[in-house]
Amino acid sequence: MRREAVVEDIELNPLGEIRMGCDAYGVVIKTNFGVFDIFRDTPVLIGSTDHSKCITQSKCKRYLLMNGSFGTYILDIKDQSISIYKTTIRGATNEWCEEQAIFGKDKSHIKGFSQHYYLQFPFVRQAQFNEVLAKYESLRQKQIEAAVNAL
């Protein structure tokens, strides 16, 4: 018998004022398969405490879509892993790029939300997620710097 993934609780962690008049909140998501606490200190919600507007469970109940302020993540509840769909990369001299994250050769199609998500970033256990994301961001920052300096 297969267990259905259940979101048991979503806790907000106040991070303080991120910009004038807007408080930021990180999130901790507790499920029956484990806890996603990697976003505890990441600004996910800004100016609102209504997590139902940014965290959605898929129809199959396996995945969570988290539309954060600076990235869109897909969380695999059963595997306790994370992939990133969209992210914002900041350059060294205030350049920034909002983009779909493409890193490595892994590709996944996630259905069950209001739209289809084609992921080109690997699902990574949360213990290694920040390390893999940092490698991606470092690579993209170098590419952005090269593009800016080409002119």
C-alpha cells in the first residue's frame, strides 16, 4: 500500500523588514515524509503571511510548488528533494536575470498544477541543495559578467 503525501503544517519564520514596509518570512514545511526546513531563512513570502498563495500541492499529492519571491521551486515530498524552476541571478555590479534554471542533463516533467513544469535542474536532497544551487549561481554570474564586459 502506497502512502499519500500529506502536508501537516507550514510554519512562517519572520525575517524582518526586507524593503520599506514589507516584512519577509521564511517557511518550514512539515510533511508525513519529513520536514523541509531549508527555506527557514530564505525570504519566500514578502508583505504577506498567506502561504496558500505561494505553496500549492499537486493533484497527485507528491509535489509542492513554491512560488517564492526570488525563485520558483518544486519539492518532491516522498523523496524529500528539491528542484528549482525559476530563479533570480544577480551580477557583481547590479545586473540581474530572472530565468529558468538549466543545470546538468537531468530533465523532469511535472504535471498536476495549473500549468506543466519542465524542469532542467536536478532534484537534489535538501542537505546538498544549497551547494548545488551555489555552483549554478556561480557559473551564471561568470557568464553574466562575461556578457556585460563584452561591450
